Amino acid sequence: MSLEDLDRLLALRVEDAQLAAQLAQPLGVQELCELAAARGLEVGEADVLAAQQREESRLSQQQLQERVAQEARRLRHFIQG
């Protein structure tokens, strides 16, 4: 499993319209791993989590707070109280 393979998969979107369309839809981790495997890449759940952490580490404090606020709003609507 490789974070680099995940990066390669995401880079392939530019030249592969079908892959771009598939990645534009909400996917589960397993589906993402299967897309990678179909292209000879090894991507696992740990790679997806590492990529999420990497992206979050690049965000500013304000961007992180905005993301948390959005999640909190979704939870308030999901949890009927």
C-alpha cells in the first residue's frame, strides 16, 4: 500500500476522463482501492487516511474551523433533538 500510488491515481484523472467521472462521485474506501487496483496501483485504507491528514495539515486555522463548523451543522441536521 502506498500513499504515492494514491497520488498517482488522483493524477491520472487529468488524462482519464472515465476515472475523473468515477472520482467525481462519492466513493467508499473499498471502491477507491478497487479503482486503484484496476490500474495496477496499491491503495489501502491507511493511505486514504494518511492523505486526508496530509491535506488537513495544509489548512489554515480558519479553514479548519470552517470545516468543523460545516460538520457540526450537518450533525445537527442529522441528529434530531
